[in-house]
Amino acid sequence: SQQGEEDPQALSIQEGENATMNCSYKTSINNLQWYRQNSGRGLVHLILIRSNEREKHSGRLRVTLDTSKKSSSLLITASRAADTASYFCATTTGANSKLTFGKGITLSVRP
Amino acid sequence: DADVTQTPRNRITKTGKRIMLECSQTKGHDRMYWYRQDPGLGLRLIYYSFDVKDINKGEISDGYSVSRQAQAKFSLSLESAIPNQTALYFCATSDSSGRRGRDIQYFGAGTRLSVL
């Protein structure tokens, strides 16, 4: 069963605009991660935020976590055509650190 | 991630055939995972192994088996393939030592499997 649910399912923006993607989850977590997948390729880790953190930055990425609402958002600023990909949120719960993935968001950045 | 190598990259097989997908890693990680990805369903965990002697079922293990031959090798077998096992399969690794984030997983490029 999916722990994370991303929203929207698909997003199309113009190059230079910001892209905001949301993820909601159901149970308490240890941490939440965002991964990126280029078409037909393996997933690549982008950023991890722990349950006691509220915001993290990495380059053009900003992720927030609201544990009271069980939600997270990923902001990509100044998007580029190369950001076109699918983005997945994934959560870890309990002691064994297994990842549970959402269904993903397809981001298209138009040049 | 070239440090996690999956073979083959593509495979077409027939219903009822036994097939093995292989994964090897040079990252020195102790934990390894097998996922399948279906359109619109994200990734679902099939099996995972936290060390050579530790094998655990994931969310969708029915119809699959695994073998952890060494710390660096983790293979997935379909004993009798069926069409609904057509999917993209990913191997991943993680490092429990916590040096760079114990829960971060590193993925291979995937194996696209078609069962006819």
C-alpha cells in the first residue's frame, strides 16, 4: 500500500518558473525523501528531511515538512528543461528503514 | 548509478519460464532491495536484505524469490513467469552505517521485463 501520495499527478510549466510538488502520507515517519527519475532510468536521491526538521535546502531545491498535517512539499526554483522527470516522495517508518514510495509526479518543463 | 549494476537491461520471456535478474554493487553497502515499477503505481518493494543472512519479504513477494549470494550480489528470480509480472524492476542499495544517511537508497538502471 502506498504511504505517500503526491499531488498533482502531472505538472507542466515554462522554463524559469518555479515548480511546487506536494506529498501527503498516512502514518508517523522517521524521515521523508524525494527522488527523481528520468524516463525509463533508475531513481536518484534528491533530498532527505527528518521528522524533526521543517525545511531543508539543496541548490535549487527546497523541501518542507509539516508533521501535523502529514505533508511535504518540494519546490524547484528557476526550473530548467533538464528538470523534466518524474518525482517521487518516499517515507521511512519504524526501525527497519524501508522506503515506501508514492506514485510520482510527472514534471514537464517547456523550453 | 553505475555502482549498482543490473543485468539484463531488457528481457522478453514466455509464460511459465524461470528467469533470474541479477544485481551487483560496488558501493560496499550492506542493504539491498528489489522493487517493481508499474505505470501509475510507483515503486513497490518485492524483497529486501539487510545482510547476507537476512532476507525479508516486501509488499508483493508472491511469485518471486531472491538469493543474496554475497554482500555485493542480490538476485531476483521468477520461478514461473506470468504476464502480470511484466514491469520495470529495480535493484537498490543502502548503507546502514549512517555515514551519508542510512536511509538513502541508490538505484540501478533497471531491467525491463516482458512476459508474453
